[in-house]
Amino acid sequence: MGGAQTEFMDKIKALTADPRIGYLANDLLTTIMGYVSQHVDLPCRAYASTPADAYLNFASSGLDGTMLAGDQAGKVFSPISNVTPSFTASKLNFQTGASVGSGSFLYNNSTFAIPSSTSGKYRRFVFALQSTGAIAINYGNEQTAIGSLEDPAVLAASLGGTPFAYVHLVATATSSPGAYKTVGVNGTASVTSIIENNPSNLGPALFRYVGGGGSGSSGGGGAGLIWTPSDGLGAASAQEGGCGIYLFPLGGTAQLEVTVHVPSSYIQGNKISLRLGFYSPDTTGTVLLQTVASLVRPGVDSVLAPTLTHSSTNTAVNLATAAVANTPNLVICDLTDTSGKIGGSFVQADNVIRVLLTRGTDTAVDDARFMPDYTLPTFS
């Protein structure tokens, strides 16, 4: 082979495949695509591997400086409850349950484990980043049809933090722990036991929230609820151990407010409650967090001056029961009476409930540390 032919063949060999576009690329195109790829990437982006395997990957939250835009500026997940969360890029195997990386994955505040599976049945998994830097995961019950899967917003409501993605999976075996692969919205499943963004490009299995993933949203509480200090009487915000909290002192006048939207699926007559959490350094005494709920009916009531109210009837938490300092305590405040009424009127779907949170008469000496991420409205 002559010198000219050898040089020509060397140039051909220098053309390599660029996996971002699926075509041959040269150095300039690869560099350009590298910047484009950086620019469209998001903190905590959920994505399938290339080539696909059994892992669902999660990018870092960007606080470590590893998430760059195309112009080389850093990108970071939005603050949650006055804390910028730190998550290190990691991945989960939905065939074995194994995780790779130092990122933390939780279910009900414990280490996540893949739920049992029945071959051919479907589940939806939802992911949210918490202020602690952990990814919280929730999943629905097994279903025989994709159309029967729970609303992802409902599944996300109990997670706290900021939801950023959800995925449809179908069981590949009847087992415990379970084993899953992806299935698109139209029912097309991955051919093998793998995780794909869009099986056979016939319908996505993986969905990313546009407002999540660090693209501009911020959380001030669980279930997307944002707690706001009341004018002039607002509870003081603080951080302890990376956890964003609000302080309610003994005998104080601290207040917080939040607005709850009643979902369109709400059934009139169901009781509505608000699940809250706090902790205290004290191991004796009592803490009473209580609410006043005000009903705002579109076209009827003023948001600024609602007249129909309901005061919660929950009792104080006795800290001596657990006698563990700084352990989470659950409080369930009734926003309606048992008939689903506020001030004698039935709450209806798409109504608005304004909630005022205060600390009542109790005995624990130290400040009660209210945890805004630990907030969940229930409608039944």
C-alpha cells in the first residue's frame, strides 16, 4: 500500500462514532457535542445507561462542581427548605437492587429495597431529592394495566423535597425482592431486562419534571407545599445537621402559613388532615403544634380575608414516651371536621385551604424544631 493510501486509511480510522448522535464524528464535532451535552444536562437527571443495562442513573446535584453548562458555568439543584442539597452521582439496579456510588436512596426514611414483584404486573416509581441530599423513592401498588397506575403527583406527595422524575416498570419475575424492566406509556416493554428511557422509541418510560432537576424550582416543604413565615410573627428559620427547620419556642407567638390545594379527585365528605413533623432536644414535657384552617372557595371567598375556619383538635405529643432527643415526632392536624366541613361548609374539589400553624399551650422547655419537608396533606 502506497503512502497516500496509508494516509487516507488513517484518516478514515480517525473518524469515530459519537454516541450522542449515533453518527461518525471528528474531533471538532465531538467537542461541540460535548458542550451541547453539558448544556442540556440537569442536576440529578435520571437516565438510562448507554448501552442500556439494568441500572437507572442519577446525576449529581452539582454542589460538588461536577455539573457544568456548555459555557462552563456550574449548575446546581435548587435549594430545598433553605438548604442546597448535596447528592453524588449514583445508580440503582432494578434487577438486583444493588446501588453503585455513595448517593443515598431511601424509602420511608429507611434504605430503599426493591419491592416484591409479580411477573407481568406494573409499578410506577417516583423520585424526589430531599434537603438532606438523599433521593427519596415511593412506588404504587402492582397493577395489571399501565392506565391503572397511581398519579405520580400523589405518590410524590409523601416524599418531601423536590420531585424530579418518575418511571414505569414491569416485573420480569415473581420474586422478593422484585425484578423490573422499563415499559413505555403505550405498553411497549423493553425487550430484555434493562432500563431504557423510551423502549423501542414507541413511548417514554422515564419522565423528568421540567420544574425539577435544578432547573429553577425550589421547595419549602413536602408535597410541594411552601411554608411562609407570617408577617410580623413568623417562625425563625434555622439549619441543624443540614436540615432546614423552623423554631417554635415555648410560650412564643411564632407562626407559619401554607396553602393547600384540594385535588380534583377529592370526594366531598372525606376528612382532610395535614401530617406534620417536628423534633426537640427535650426528652420530657409536651409539644402541641396546632393549625387553623381557612376555606377559600373560588368565586365565593376572599383569599385575604376568609371567614370559614376550623381549629385542629389534635393533642400534645408527650416527649417522654420515646424519651429520645431529636427524634422525629408525627403530628396529624385535622383541617376539616369528620364530615369534611370547614366552618359548617363542605370542602369541594379545587377549593383552597389556608393553614396557620402555631405552638399551643405545652410544657417542653426547648424550641420545637418544625420540619417543613415532613408535610403531607391527606384527603380521605
